[in-house]
Amino acid sequence: MKDLNEYTPEQVQALLDEEHWHDELQPVDRIQLKPWQQWVFWGLRIYVVVMCVIVLWAFTAGVHA
Amino acid sequence: MSVLETSVPHASAAARAGLQQRIRDRLHLAALRRRPATPWNRLVLAFALIGPGLLVMLGDNDAGGVLTYAQTGAAYGLGLFLPLMLVLGFIAYVVQEMTIRLGAVTRRGHAELIWKRYGPFWGIFSLVDLVLANILTLVTEFLGIRIGGEAFGIPYALSVPVTLGFVVMTLVFLRYWAWERIALFIASLNLVFVPLVLMAHPHWGAVARAFAGSGWVIPGGMLSATFLILLSANIGTSIAPWQLFFQQSCVVDKGLLPKDIPASRRDLMLGVGGMVLVAIAVIVLGAVALSGLPDAKDLTTEAVLYALQQRLGETAMKLFALGLIEAGLIATIVITASTGWAIGEALDLPRSLNASPGQAWRFYAPAVMGTIAAAGVVLFPHLPIGFLNLSVQVIATVFMPAAMLFLLMLLNDRELMGEHANGPVRNGVSVVIMLGLIACNVLYGLVTVFPHTFGGTP
């Protein structure tokens, strides 16, 4: 593979223009989760904690490998 | 260089890190695309475009996954789990394809999008899930490398640090392109399990019939603890949170754009094909060479190697051990990178494998430290972690629904995704996958805590 300095400035500029590498990325603004989304995520947090406790218990108690 | 410096005047240092190398890689791809469309040139271009999809799916066939497949084959023989691998391959494709679009369209990693879109509160949760699962998984990778190395007479005090050194060196001192090519070479060795299964001389007619319903009867029933844990573990070897973070960051670091999405899908399809092929090979191997062993689901790696030596000979045992080392190594390489990318994105650090260690030491350091911690655990002699594997695979599936929900919300964010947002069919399939994961885990939890509730045998 060629080094960057083996390409001409025109070639580099053409790629930057074509693929918009010189543009700033679109900003990603923060949005608030809707109440139902918050409920679902909290539910999933509880699910994760409960399941981790069960897996840990099963592992330490030798219930499964 | 001056063109780049003057053309990207407002980009932050974090975003600019490694940009020169990425532009060089893109110029290389553009040059390949301009070549006459001969079969050879097309092949060279296709080879240049592969990477994230193959790495994520073959990295997914990790040391823990290989052991899980062997245990599955030993426990259930040539039956339901063989066609199930095709289903899991489809699920993996559906999930991972979304990360390609998300990365190529937004040019941002998964952790960055979660933090910026939904704030650090939820971002921390997803990051903690990821890092925790990654370190646990890395322990199982080093365990596989340790045991695989011992089969060749290499003491673990040598195999584990050497592997750790190799992974850290490639991550820190190679730039993205070279890192990806070396990782792809290692990943290709995952196919060592294919000749190994041929050595086992399975009854191919029985293998074929398993895809048509033969042998699907599950001893103990589908609510038995053994079936549910192996089902959860097999799902956990096919889709895991690190894969979402890894592939999206990989797509971004490679500089892939919306026009590269079709090529990236082919790359992923190739990876899924490889994953399914190897998984089926190991299950068939387990069915042929390990069936009849007591407590198949509790088989340790050492027990698998011993049984292979007894039943198929020294060469087969060593091939399996080699495959185990390879599987552990490639998974360690990609999971270490996924940790680094995710932390770098969340904390808005320079976060590119194209960035030099001096420029981006804060990006490399957490990934390296996490991997050192996992390797350190495995270096303790007589550590009772031989049975850790299945638990880690199950934990991966436990973390998955929350990770998938963030993914789905981002994929339905038309402000971010525009025309590349998910359609109703993709959403429907994804929700079914999430609910299926949760149902499978809840059943496993119930049967584990109340073993006689559903009349299934433990």
C-alpha cells in the first residue's frame, strides 16, 4: 500500500471532497427517553441484576458448569 | 499532509486522531475501485473491503464458544442444535447488519452514540455491562489458551504472557490496516476445526438428517436445565454485546461509508457463514467423539482434549488444542479492541487504532489494563475457574436485550439514520429476537432456581 505522501495533493483533496472527510460530523443532540422507554430500561436493569445473581449463584453452588 | 490539516480545520483532536492513516486507507480503496473490473481486481478489492464482519463473527467462535459447541455435541449428539446454528447465524446477521449501517451512516461508534443521544446515565450502564462482560469473556479466552498451550507442553506461565504481549503489541503498535490484516489471518485459522471433523469420520447421512428433523428429541425435555443452559450458552456464543460495539467501531475506524454498506454486508455474510460452519463442525465432532461421556455439559476443556486423544488420537487432540489457542487469540484481539473503542468513544478520547500510542495512550490504556487483568486471573495456579465458561456465555445473553434496545432505538432515529433507518420488518424481527432472548433466560433462571417447577430434569 502506498504512503499518504505518495499521493498528489489533488488526489487527496478529491477524496476528501468526494467522501466529505473535511465536513464536520452532524452533531448528535441529546434527547430525553420517553417515560415508557425509561420503564423498559429500568425493567431491563432489574432483569440484568436478577439474572446475574442467578448465574452467579448457579456457578458458585455448582448447579451448572 | 497540509491538505489534511487545512481541510479539517474544525475537527476535534479526538476526531482527527488517526485521520491521516484512514485517508490513506480510503485512497487505497479508491485506487482499487478505479482499476479495470477484471476478476482479479474485483477479488483484490473484495479482500480489501473485508474485515469487520469476518472478524466479529470468527472472533465470536472463541475458546469458550468452541468448548460450548463441543459440550452441546456431546450432550445432544446430531440433532436439534445443528439446524439451530443456522437460526443463530441468521439472528447474528440481523443484529450485526444494523451496526454496519449505524457506523457507516453516522461515522460514530456505538458507545459514542448512546452517550451523546441518551446521556451519560444510560451510557454508563451500557459501558459497565460491556466492560464487565468483556473482562469475564477474556478470562475464558486466556483459559482456553492456557489449556491449549499445555497440550503442546507449553507452560501457562509462558503461553499466557506471550499471548498477552502479542495482543497488546498488535493493538498499540500496528495501525488499523495492518492490525486488521493480521487479525484476519489469525481468524482464518478458525477453520482448523473443519479438517478435524473430517478426521472424526461422522455419519454424514445422520448429519444431513439432523437438518430435517431427525434426532430433535431432547432427553429430559426442552425445560431441562441442561438444555436451557446449553441453549442460552449457544446463543451467547453467537450474539454478545461486545460484537455490537466492536463491529460499529471497526466500521468507523476502517472509514467505511454508506456506499460501502453492500460490501460490508457481504463481509458479514462471509463471517456468519464461517461462524456457522465452524460451530456445526465442532458440534458434530462433539457428537462423534465425545458422546457417552458422563455429565457432558460439565465437560472441561481438559476432559475434551483427553477424550479426543483417546478416541481420535494425538493429532486430533493437538489440532483441537491449536484451534482452541487460535479461537482464544482472535477473540482476545477483537474484544480488547472493543473495550478500547467503547471507553474512548464514551469519554471522547482520541480513539483510533490509526492513532499512535503517544497520541492516544488514554484510548489504549484501559483496553490493555482490562486484558492484563483477565490474563492475571488465569495465571493463578489451581484457580477453580474450569467451569466458568457456560456462565460467561449466559451472562452475555443477559446483557444482550438492553444493548439491542439501544441499537434498535438508534436505528429508528431518522434524524441520525435518514433513509438507512430500520423498516418495520427489521424492527419486528429484532423485537422477536430480544423477546426470545429474555424468554430463554427467564426459563433458564426459573429452572435453575426451581429445578422441579416445570417437571424437567436438572
